[in-house]
Amino acid sequence: MTIEQLWLELEAEASAGSTATWSMRLASPNVGQPLLVALEKPAGIRSLLLPVPKKALPARRDWPECRGLELFMLAIEGQPHLGVKLRDPNCADVFTALAEDVSPRVVTAPDIRQAITALLDRLRHWQHFLAAGHDGLGPEAQRGLWGELHVLRAHLVPALGPTAAVEGWKAPAATNQDFQFSTGSIEVKTTSAKQPQAVRITSERQLDDTGTGTLLLHVVIVDEREVPPGGTAPGTSLPEMITALRAALAENASAIDQFNDRLLETGWLDVQAQRYETRRWALRKELVFMVQPGFPRLVESALPTGVGSVSYDLSLAACEPFATGIANAVALLAEASNTPGQSSNQPE
């Protein structure tokens, strides 16, 4: 039974007139640590509760702050519980996704201290997503994510293997380039323009090859269509692309976990997948350029003193002398080890 189904069951009991202040079910009755899916009455507030010994309670200064959620301590029949509850009813779908993510990591912990650590660590991981709000991905963000995932699925996973390919996907962390490996980096630009003349470069660091090794600009040109619910159109939706990538990574548990974490960092939630079913993309063309001396670009070292945070349009025609084949580009990156290169925290 899913976490959502457990909460629905508890809510049905509450509406039937149960008088207890807390209604609870074990998240996983036959596994490990006793994480509780709980409902606080009479307000009907959804919560997760973890029974903990007093000596294992973490100091409040170690609790993460998560928008829309509240961490708390509670004694039930003398037993301390560490809890997290939904504070903002508008975040119900997000809280369900968080609970489904947290539960297996907590219940399978070998002891209660590690279960507490797992709970707090996952909440910290969710901080970035929750702080950014939960309105979902806009059309431009969807298109950009689709393009990155296409490059990952079609080119990098087959060439580098699941672990190295997913580790190299740095775009969710807003690094200078979307993919970074020990021998090179790739900046992906996805456009649905009918006859694209240029792509937008959003930072003087984006096409700066200082310390990157090989630097590639990969332009993904797509046909983009919106279809009514249940309608059909050529191409692949974002949920379908994600499903296909998960299938490609299915035999590598660590790659799947890291991929799902990166998706969360982008603002993607599986429970919101239906929002993205009506927009589809079909690949029209791919262009790959080697960024090297003479390539048309602005870089930090060449900017006048006092000038920064530069964005500009880059003519694709001006890039043609630096064009290379996709197979050649991937072959260069296939020399990368399983450990990606150092990544900058500079935002795009």
C-alpha cells in the first residue's frame, strides 16, 4: 500500500468518527524501523512520525528548514516521536512525493540513529526544491530539460555507461555547463524555432573552456507541439522521456538514485507528471560545435573591468567552421573516467 493510500485510509476513518487525536499506520509493516504514516485530528493534518529514544533526539539546531513543512517533537503515551507534517495544504502532492521518497530510506536503516540521519538528510535534500516553490516547470524549462535528457539517453549513457553519464549531468546544480566530465564538458541548447538562426548564451562562463578540456556546444533542434489530453502527436513527452531513461538505467541502482535526485533538483516530481503530458517534442536536427580558439564567444577574461553577468545571442552560422560530428564528439568524451571533473557552482 502506498503512503497516499494509507493517508486516504486514515482520513476515511477520521470522517467515520474516530475520536483518537492521532491515527497511525506503519509505513512498511514488515520492514525495519517503525516509521508511522499519521493523521492529526481534528484538523486532519498529514504527518510522518518516527519513534525515537530520548537520548537519540537530534538537537533543534540540526533540523532543516523546509518551506511548507514543520518538524516537531511529540510524546505519545510517553514515547518521544520525531515528526514532519504538512503546514501548507497547497503542498499536499509535494508532501506525498517527499514521504514516498523518505520512507524506504528510513525504514531500511540498520538502527534508529541512522534512521534519524536518513530522515533529516532527505529533508535537507528536499530543501532546494521546496524553497523554489512548487508551481512546476514552465515551457522553456520543460524544453531545456527534454533536450538534456535526450543527449543523456541517446548519446552519453550508451557511450559512457550509466554511472559516469548520470554523474556528469550537472545542469540541475546550475553549473557553467550542463554536462561535465574529467576530459570535457557539454553545453546543451534546445530550440523549437522553425529555422533557428541563433541560440542564447546566458553567461560569460558558459562557453569558457578554461580548465574544461574539450568543450562542446550541442544544439538540439526540435519540433514542439501541444496536444489535448488523450490526443496524439509525433514526438515524446517529458514523462515518456524520463520513463525511457529510467528503463535504460534500471540495472544500475546507484545511477537510478542519482538520476532521480537530479530530477528533483530540476523541479520535477513524478506526482506532477500529468501536467506535462500535453507537450511533445520530436527531434529535427542536432548540431555539435567544438569550442576552441577563434570560436565566437564572450569569456570572463576578455570582458572589461566591471562588466559581468553577460548574456547574448550566438549566431549558428558563425559557428559552422567549428562543427563536428556527434560520433566524434562522443568518442572524445568516452575517454572520461567514472569521476566527473570539478564543477563550478556559478549559476547559468
